Amino acid sequence: MPQILSTEIQTYEQQRDNLLRTSEGKFVLVRGNQVVGIFDSKMDAIAAGYHQFGNVPFLVKQILRIEAPVVLSSLKAQVKSDNFVFP
């Protein structure tokens, strides 16, 4: 089963150096293997994605040189490891 947004993430990684040179700190909208646009705010990028593509997966990502890990959680499940509990 393919990972959701794997193509979009790969596209971002391929374009990352160029995006850092031209648009660091802004937000990129990626659908498939295409960089659709660069936006000043996350909400503008999300709104453009829904407007252009509808309710389908697309990637909105801030263009940063150093990226912090993202933790997502669900109210229905908890993932546990040996020493950590992720809410």
C-alpha cells in the first residue's frame, strides 16, 4: 500500500534547495509531482489547495532549512513505546 503523500513529499525534497533559495519561511503547495504555488501563510496555501483540487490529499509545508519533528495524535488511540507514551 503506497504511503499517502509520498509523491508530494518526494517532489518537495527534489525542489527543496531551490525553494530555500527563493522562498524560505513561506508555505509551498504540492500536488502530485508539481509545485503548485508559494504562499505567505499556511491558511492561504490550504485554501488554494481546496479551491483547485477539492477534498483530496495535497501537501502544504513550510519551507524551512531546519525542520522540527511533527507529532500527530488521535483521540481514539495511543501509540506506546518502551519508554514513551505518545498521546
